[in-house]
Amino acid sequence: MPPECKGGGYPRPQLWEELFGREDLANVANNLRVTVHRLKKMLSDTCLPEYEYIHIEKGLYKWESPIPLYIDALEFAKLVEQAKNETEKEKRAKLLLEACRLYRGEFLPGLSGEDWVIVLSVQYKKLYAYAMTEICEYLKEQKEYETILELTRTAVEIYPFDEYQTYRIDALIALNRYKEAHDYYEETSKMFFEELGITPSEKMMNQFHEMSSKMSRKYQDAEEIKEGLKEKSYENGAFYVQLPSFRDSYRLVRRLIERNGRSVFLMICSITDRQGRPMESREKLEVLSNNLHKAIKGSLRRGDFFTKYSPSQFLIMLVGTNRENCDIIYDRILGRFAENHKTWKQNLQYYVSSVADTESSNSHIRFQEKESYWK
């Protein structure tokens, strides 16, 4: 039963609806009696004192107990509501901290299909999101970064795609644990790509740059620095870079062509189903994505570079070419991509635009607010 019913009781008709409303049962009253009987039997088999825990009076089903009853869900909600009404910062933080430590995930996952469970689960998750945001911001002000790591460890396990990782990365950076923060960012980015097909938020990408710039390095002379900047080995084909690096390179190229007028084009290759819609099969998408990566790298020159924007899209920077050659380059990529599976040609689409024109109204590709690859 919903936790709210523990004091005033639960009307029989409402129980019928909640427990059996979706089923075509001839005698819901009898089924309710059987269910209550089984519940009483289960309670009697526990270590609880012998007692009539489920009391029925005038059509109301009530929970009665000779020992104090503690419901963590109600306690959690009470703590958050108390925190909202608390004006003293330290007391408010203490309440929020206790609430976040109490929260352990979705409300009654075994009954997740029940309407009343769904409603309460959504409410509790909103309260948790509020509590986590408020307490993490407070802890950042107080420089209590270890506590942030403690709270976000649980939050990320429960809700891996709600970007509680940003607080965790902030805390690691503040503790000068840049290598750990960098590795955690890479791990999170990979998860977002593989599971959701999305890129990390702008905030997370900015964190990447901050920790990359602060990665501890010993003093080096000029020759050591030059050696460290070199590629580890010679590779044919286009140069693959991570999305943050591609974004910076794109912005640099836009500045350079303002001065020298060199022709540079941006190409987007997208994997779709045969009707041109986003591909839903994750397994097939992974195969096609890996194959497209190889096709792009093997079809371009060493002076071109590309990145994986999502599991279904790649961005390619083509330097020193023209619009006609872009079509030829795409045909080369398509040929390699579908070399062993001719039908795969139906799974690839592309757009191309001059980098100088990508923000004009005539371009298929735009990098503007609300319809951008990055902001």
C-alpha cells in the first residue's frame, strides 16, 4: 500500500482498483480477502511479535503495530521538506545530507508497474534531484569535496545518465586528482555514446579542457616538449581526434580561413536505417559505426581529420579541397563502407558545407543555438 495510508486507513474500493483494476477478475472482493490472508501469514512467519497488523474496520484497511514503524521513503520526503523550510544554512545542509544518504534508488521497483508507485517514484526522484543539487553546491562552497565524491558515487550508480558525474569531476579537479578526473570523463563519455548516443554536456566538455590543462607535468626542455608532441607512430589516412579537440580545431580553422581564404569543408556522415531514419538496433549500429570509422580513416589524406560525434554520426574536416571533390570523397568513403556488404549503401547519408558558410542560412549544417552540435 502507499505509505500515506498507514495512519487513516485505506478504503476497500480503492484497494480493489489499485490491486485488481487492470485484471478481469469475477470476484475482486474474494481476491482481496485471499491477498490479505496471505500477507498476514507472511508476517506471522517473520521475527515480528505476534499481532494483528492488518486491521479492518468499516471498510478501511489499517496498519497497526505494537512496535514503532519506520518508513524510509516517508522519512526521506520529510527531511527534504524540512530542508526547504529551513533558513539556517548549516541545519539545512545537514537535513539535505541525511536525505541524500537515505535515498537508495527507485521506489518499490518490484511494483514499478502500479500507478500509485509510478506517481510516488517520480515525486521522490524530483526531491532527490533537488536535494543533490542543493547539497553539492553547498559542499562546493565549503570545499568538502570528499563528501561530494561520497554522494555522487551513489547517485551515479542509481541514475547514470543524469549527469551527477559533473559534480564528481568538479570535486576530483578541486582535489588536484586530474588524471582520475580525466579517466572518469573518458569513461562517462564512452557510456553516453554507447548507451544513449549523445555527447557529454557543454559543462562536462569544459571540465575536460580544465583538467587537461592542469594535468601535472614535470619541467621539460624544448627538445623534450617537441618529442612529446609528436605522433607515436606514422599512420596513413585521416587523423582521428576526440570531439573536444575537433571542436577547438574547427573554431581555429574558421579563424584561419578568415585570413587566408583557404577552402575547407565540413562533412557529416550519418548512419540510418534503409528508410533514412535513426537506426534503433544498437548491435547493428555498433558494427556499422566501427566500419564507417575505418572507411573514413582509410579514404582521406593525412591532412584531413575527423571525430565521432555520436554512435551514428561522424564529422570530417576536409582541408584544401572544393565542393566537387567532396562528392568524390564521399563516394570513396561509401565504397569502402559497403565494400563487403553492398546493401549498406542504403544506410549512409551525408551533408557537406564550406566551413566559411556553416553558419549561413544557405548551409545544411549549422552550429547555432538550439540546433547545434555544440554551443
